[in-house]
Amino acid sequence: MTQKNRITGGLVDRSTTLNFSFNGNRFQGHPGDTLASALLANGQIMMGRSFKYHRPRGALSAGSEEPNALVQLRKGSHQEPNTRATVAELFEGLEATSQNHRGSLENDFMEITDLFSRFLSAGFYYKTFMWPKSFWEKVYEPIIRHSAGLGRISFEPDPDIYDKGFLHCDLLVIGGGPAGLSAALAAGRSGARVIIADEDFMIGGRLNAETLEVDGISGSEWAARAAVELAAMDNVRLMARTTVYGAYDHGIYGALERVTDHLVTSNGKPRQILWRVYSRRAVLCAGATERPIAFGNNDRPGVMLAGAVRAYANRWGVSPGKRVAIFTNNDDGWRTASDLSRQGVNISAVIDTRDGEPRAQIPGATIAMGGRVMDTRGRKAIHSIKLVDGRTIDADCLAVSGGWNPNIHLTGHQRGRPAWREDISTFVPGQDLPAGMSVAGAANGTFTLAAALAEGHAASDRALSDLGMTPKGGDIAKAEDEAANVTAFWHVSESKARAWLDQQNDVTVKDIKLAHRESFRSVEHLKRYTTLGMATDQGKTANMLALALMAECTGKTIPETGTTIFRPPYTPIPMGALAGRSRGKDFRPYRLTPSHKWAEEQGAIFVTTGMWLRSQWFPQPGETHWRESVDREVAATRGSVGICDVTTLGKIDIQGRDAAEFLNKVYVNGFATLDVGKVRYGLMLREDGMAMDDGTTARLGKNHFVMTTTTANAGPVFRHMEFCRQCLWPDMDVHLISTTDGWAQFAVAGPNARKLLQKVVDSDHSITNEDFPFMACGEITVCGGTTARLFRISFSGELAYEIAVPARYGDSLIRALMAAGEEFNVVAYGTEALGVMRIEKGHAAGNELTGQTTAANLGMGRMVSKKKDCIGNVLSERPALNQDDDLRLVGFKPVNKSEALASGAHFIARGKSAVMANDEGWMSSVTFSPELGHSIGLGFIKSGQERMGEIVRAVDLVHNKDIEVEIVSPHFIDPEGDRLRV
Amino acid sequence: MSEYTMTALPALGGYQASFDGVTLQEVTATAIVSIAIPLGGDDAMAKALQDAYGTAIPRAGHTSLANDGATRFLGMSSEQMFAVFDHAGAHALDVIAGNLKDAGYYTLQSDNWVALRISGPRSRDALERICPIDLNSAAFPQGKVARTTMEHLGVIIYPDDTDSFILLSGSSSAGSFLHALETSIHNIL
């Protein structure tokens, strides 16, 4: 197809032809085209269907405010819905399809909804689908959801990659139009670190769409030269295709850079980058958005904003029609007529709502001063317009200008309220701007070129002066101030046909009036009731008209009617960009223990615990079920010796003259009397008296302790103790530092643990029971002089040690230990076997330390020393936490030994129904005990310590299990602890 | 003699790679010792540091260099600094303790961290993708140090030469940290 609407001029590169397709039809365009400009050049006026009524729609605008021309770009997994054709940069092979229709774009079956429009007014869902109630979820909602929606996702994983980044500058210039370029040049020439970002792929803003001159050359040429100058400055970062979408605290802005969207393929590089920009000052030069006028059937393809029609002609060399009419309430609309006429386009009429003399001579055009368009004709593209005086005028394009609204969105992202300016009939930025932000140019309501250039320059100078820098930006670029008078005019009241305000959501004048009649008069209510201003365009071309109409209905002024709150993002941000790299295995970092490589070699099955990857069990040849592996590991450990990597436990080095007293305060039990070379179990509470964490702390010297925490609480405990140290007791000489990653630590457990260790511990360190008894610790050497630490502690209930070496030796140590243990048939055991043995021994762990249990609940009430104070001591004495029938941690075994217990089951007395009122507690941990040959559990039950031998029911309603269990001691093996001390 | 031999294994196995404009390498022989200044012991520490190394206690966010240039002290907080120096073994603590005596509390930190040097004219471009710190040479010159996070991981960063930075991050997550850096480099090239 030929580019029948391509006219002379424009900034596209006509020496190169780009092939692309739309709905399978092949077209041609040029570098510099957008998809919309290329479609218009080819005479493809209709580009989509409306959301609700499925009415034919064409491009309304030439920018990111576009409500209608939404397309699906690319194919397959690369497909992206709701792409605005008006900002999609054309590239060779681009494939686009229209959306929101059933059948073809031209023949949409769903257009039938337009016939029922009188029944589909604002709030019709709420009024219509009331009966029968049960139909809502099963019938109505599925049908509505099937019919609604904008575009379709591919339902395939996004193959593109995305990145994030951080930028810093003295001055962030948001927008690369005349004011932005003027500001960036002034700041850049002054030596400031400048970032200038513009959403367009061509820097210059409206300068590229106008025929105005700057410094004696065309505005577009001046912009191009400015861009070259800025790009050459080391202190300036010029970012095209970058939308600053949000203003956040402390001068931080969010920006989306579309890196490869204009290319055929990303070639494995990030498609988009989400930047966080730290600015010391920012100048918002985001320009303005033209607003339409509401009149009958003003949504037909071919009805466009006047500034957009002018942009298509001046920038892209495209006339959207052969006979163009203009409907305006301001001087700017006349420039569309003048510019197009100069390019040879037939102007059929200029209709100005204002009385008086015509603002320009337009050859061949019907001039209607004080006129109004009340309707249009043409189903898939307009062919004529009808004026209120009854005249019908041929036009295949109607350029409408209702004035301009400054793009003040970012000024309101921190709840700043705009101010009304009557002289230009629009809102401008208010006084309460985000800290460090100023506004210049059209975004500030300064619509004329010379004034915008001056204001940008001045804003830059002020910002630099604020920062203590000397502005050296030179002269302000010279230009003329064009005519820009406007007289407010919002809608044509004589129109009988539906007049659209929000074309994206099919909200009409009638809907606003209905909302008013039904008392949805607050702008926030108006928005939610009518859906005005929602979806991808956020009502950029609609909100002002709706406000004006609501003001008219209520008899208030527009500023009295107010505005909704602007929130980020300014334009849509793809979910992929928000996710960045955080996808799949890169969702979060992994922490590996020093024995990880060795464990991989053994075929270990890994489990994530927090960020750690831990060995869960080590399957051996012939084992077909995890239980086989775990039972073997437990039996071998209890029978001889086993080794487990416990590096993940938090390790905190505590030093200082007051370290012992500090531990006395953070633990419930005493540590001041702990001898050097000894370890003690400790329990710490939160301030509210609930158990926070437990672990062991070893005293390596008079003023030197090493604390271990649970894996999960390593960070929180460190943070808690730093708070205690810095804020609660700043006069104590205590210093903390994490050593978790610094030491590879292994539990060596089982009757032959000592014999095994004696083969690796250097002989000048005796670890006999006499020299190194239960709960001893010391700094030793292993394997011929390597620094190590040894702790005689046990989580398994067996004779056990934990041995630690600097992490760099961890791989060597596990290999040495396994080799040394060969003669004892040593096994490596994972977290599952660890869990089995700790339940058999009755040790509390994460399932019991939930943050909702007390020391008394855990059976450790007597550990809370009353000879000293500690964190949580006072509140642990609350009466509600000290009832006679408090929960106690006890053991459970099934009456029928063949039955398996389930954690999460609740305890109910025999003969009582399984309801909340009869709930006596819950099972927290269960396992199959290889030692006992049946399932066992730990759990909390009221007065548990006094109910040994009692039979209760463990009811698991989730899994429909109800079994009888006997309350027993939580210490299933070696209750006296004899094995620990041999 | 022990039957078993212990071999030190760097967190990243001594990784080293060069890209167009960026070089990334694990610094394996770096020892790190945390030095905590006892409450009220600032003067004693200042004197010990001056006597032993001819330098001053660095303010938080700053570094100071021993007069022989071999040991760099990173100011981590008002009462804590890291001594960073070349030392291949695991006895770095003894070196610091021997020099500063009882002026401070010392904790071996060498194996807590993986140290990577990223250098070259495009090193800042790569770091820009994951590092929130302003790395402009005027804003972050040699002599400064910062603690930050990169891709959820805690990192200590300081410039050690023109277009060259040392990054310290947890050794257990060294693989993820390296992946983050390699991805950044890939994304900019």
C-alpha cells in the first residue's frame, strides 16, 4: 500500500524504507516514524476498538497521553499488549495487531454492545447484576471479565531481560522540550552534573512538532544541535526514550529507559532499565497535554487533537486527512490550520467557539467564529461534521483544540495540590512541590516559546545557586512568543448524540451527569463510579473536561470541584521492568556453606532455609525414599558417628569489658559466672516476654564471647543486640560483629565422635572427657596447625562436638573428617536427620520458637533468673502469661503406634467435639523416630507437665485425621543426658 | 604430622576475568581484621595506631593508610574499623593484635568476606546497575568507603585506584554476588 497521506516536510528519514505489518497487512514507513504516524501515512485511520462499546477508534493524539490507539506489539512470547501506537517507534519488521475486538477490527461482533449503550451507563454493573445473588460469581462476573479487558498477554514467560540502575546528578531535567533543553544547557555549561530525560526518541518536545524558530533556525534544528552539545558534555547524561514516571522522597525519581524497544531484537541485552535517580535538584519541564472538546460522536476515527494533527504534519510529514476541519477555542488551533494549509493540505473549515475576527487567513476554509461542532458523520472514519447552526461540512479529519493542560503530574506525587489559573483555564503546579523540584515551561503554564526558554534557563540558574554553584549558562536562546489566547469551552451543550470525555473508558457527558444525579459528586467518587481517568492513559485527555462538567452540574467553580490525586507511574511501567533481574533463580541471592561443593559431589538433596542452601539428606545407592536416607543417617549417627554442616547458625563475636554483664541482660539466664572455656545454653526474650531465640554462647576469654543463634534469627538477634548496645545501654563497653560467614562449623555427633575428632585435632589439645568435658570450649588447632574452635555441645542428644575452622578450610575439613571417620562408618547427615534427632531429644526449634510462646510454655520458665534483670523479664510476669493451665511443651506418641502424627493437629479431649471451644493446644513438630520405631511429636497442651500418660485426640481437620495420642515426656531418648557426658 | 592436610579454598576459587573495559578479579590474599575501640579508649587507640602504623583513626565512611601503604583502615563506625592488608594465611589477627596490643578488641573477618576488585574505564557503568552509591570520582574519591547493598547483599565498597574499586561482600553468598557483577558487566557491553 502506498503512503497516500504522506506530505512534504517532516523529520523522518525518507531515504530509508521500513516494512511493517498491522493486522497482517503490510505497510511501509520511515525511520523517525511512530507506528501511528506510519499507519496514518498509509491511510489506516482506524486503529482499535473502544473498551466498553467497541466503537471504532483512531489515534487521538501524537504522544503518551493516547487513549485509543492501543495495539499489541510483536508476537508470541514477546507480545506486549496496550502499546500506544503514538509512541511506538517504527522498526523494520514491526508486527502489530489491534485489540479489543471479536472478529476483525473492521467487523467486530462486540460492536453490538454499542446498540445497548443506553443500558450500559455509569454504574450499570452495580445496578444490573443484583439478582440472583449467586449469579454474580458464577455467571455475571465470568461473562463480564471475558468481554472486558484491554489486550491480551501471551501467557508465556517473558523472554526479555530487564535491568535496574542508580543515577546521581546535581540537576535532573525532566523533559527535553524547549524549557528542558534550555535548563539542561544552562546547567551543563555551568559544569553541574546534569541528567536530562525525555520519553520521546527524538529530543526536542514540541519544537519538533512546530514551525517556530529558535536563535534564527528552525526549532527542531536548534533542538538537534542542543542535543549534540549536551551529549558531548562529560557532565551531562542525555537520556532519550526515558520516562521519569515518579517523584519520591528526598529528590529521588523513578525513570524507565526503553533501551531496545525500537530494535528488532534485544540481542540478549536488557530491553528496559528501571532507573532510580538521586537528584539534588530537579526541574520539571514535562510540557503540556492538549485537551479535546466534548461534542456528539467526537470519538470517531479522524477526530484528533489539533496539536497532534499539526505534529503529524510538521514532524512526520503526514496529513491525517485530505480535507481537515479545525474546531478550537484558542489561538493554537489556528496554527494547525495555518501549518497544514502551508503544506498544501485542504482546510475545509475553522470553527472557533470565540466571537470576533478570524485569527488567520486560511485559503478555501469556511470560517465559523462563535461556531460549534455538534455532531460528526462516518462510522469507521468521519466524512463530515455538523455545526450547531445546521451547516454540514465535509471533513475526513477534525482537529480539535480545547486548550492545553500543563503536565503537572509529578508535582502531585507527594500530595501536592495544583492551583487554578483562570487566564489559561487550567491547573498549574501549586506551592507544595516535592522538595528540590521546580517547574518550567508549559508544565508551569508558560505556553509560549520565548517565555518557556527563559523560564527553563532561570530555573536552572536558581537550582545551581541553591547548590552553591555559579550559573555560567550564557545567553538565553532567542525566540518569539506566539499567540496563545484561550477562552474556556468544555462541551457543546446542543449535542444530542453521546459526547465522549474519556475515550479509553467510554465515559460520556451523560455518565458524568448521571453520576451527579446519583450523588457521586466528589471527584474521587466520580472517578470510581464512572471509571473516568483509569487504565493506561489515566485520563490525561479526559479529566479536565469531566471536572469542568461536574463543576457545571454542581454550580461550583472548577478549583472548588478539585482534582484527583496524581500517583506514580506517569505512564505504564511493564511488570518485567519492575521485577528487573529478580526472576527465577535470580529472585534472591543464595548462601552456600563451605561444604557445599563436597555435598554436591555426594549427591545431597538441598533445601532452602532463608537464603541458605543446606543439605537435607544424602541419598545412597539403592535408597528410593527420603525416609530411607534419613533413617539410615540417624541410626548411623546414634550408632557410631555422623557429621552435619551447621555453619548456617548465626555466630556473633561479643567483646568488651561489659560483655558478660551485657549477656546477663539479653539472656534470661545468667552468663556473668560462666567460666572461660565453657559454653552455656541461653534463651532470650523479646521485651514483651515472648521467647525470641535460643542458642549457646561460649566464653573464649574474660571479655570475649561467641554466641550462636538459630539460622533464621541470625540477623534479627544481631539487630536486637545492636539496639540494646547502642540505645538501651550505651555506657556499656560491648562490641558486636557477625562471624557467621567466617567460620565453617560442623557437628560431629555419636558415640565415636571423640575418636574421630582425635584423629584431626592436633595432639597438643586433649579432648578427653576429663580435659574437655560436656559444655567445654576452646581454641585449638587441627591437621597440623590450622586454627580451629571446638565446642562440646549437642543438639542430637549424643556425645557431640561442634568444630569450626576459618571458612576457607571448610571444604578441606569436611573431607578430612569424612576420611578420618571411615573406620567408624561415619555418615554425613542433613537437616532432616538433624530435625529427627532434636525431636527425639526434645529440643525446641523454629516450630516451637514461633514468637508466640513463652519460656514457661517451652518448659524453661525456671531458667528466667529472678536474681537479675533481663530483656522481657517484667512482661513475662504478666498474669495472662502465667495461668495455672498454661500451655506446656510435652511429647506425644500415638496410642496406635502404626499411625503417623501430623504437625498442626489440635488437641481435643476424648468425647468432645472438634471445635475451637474445646481446643487444648497443638502439635508443633512430628517425626518418625528410627530409635523408637514409631511416630513421635512435640506440642503444646494446657497443663501438659501434669498430664503425663493422659490420652487425648490429635485432630487434623485439614487432612481429616483424628487419632488418639498419649502425653509423654518431650525427652524421648536419654532423658537423663547420660550420652552427652560420656 | 597430621594425617590430613588443610588447603585454603578462596570463596570464588581465585576468579579473574577481563571484559571490554572492565576487569573483575577475586582478591584472595587480603586479610581483614575488625578493630573495635573500647569505650573511652579512643586516645589509646589513636596513639597505638599512630605508633604502629603512623596513621589516624579513620572517620566513619573514610579510610586511612598506614605510612608504609601496606595496611588500609576502613572507618566502619565511630568505634569500629577494619584493617585490610595483604596476608595469605589465617593468622592475620595476630598481626594486628601484635601491633596494636590491648588498645582494641580484634575479630578475624578475612573469611567473612569475599573481596573483588572491579576496575577499568567502564567499571562505574557496570556498578551503576547494582550500586546505589554515587561513584563519581569527585563524590567518592580514594580515601572514602561506604556500606551499601547490591542485589540484596550487604557490600563494603571503596576505590583503591583510578577507576578501580574493592568490593567486600559476604563469603557465603559470593557466588550470587559474582553473578550480579557479571550480569551487570554483560548488560552494559
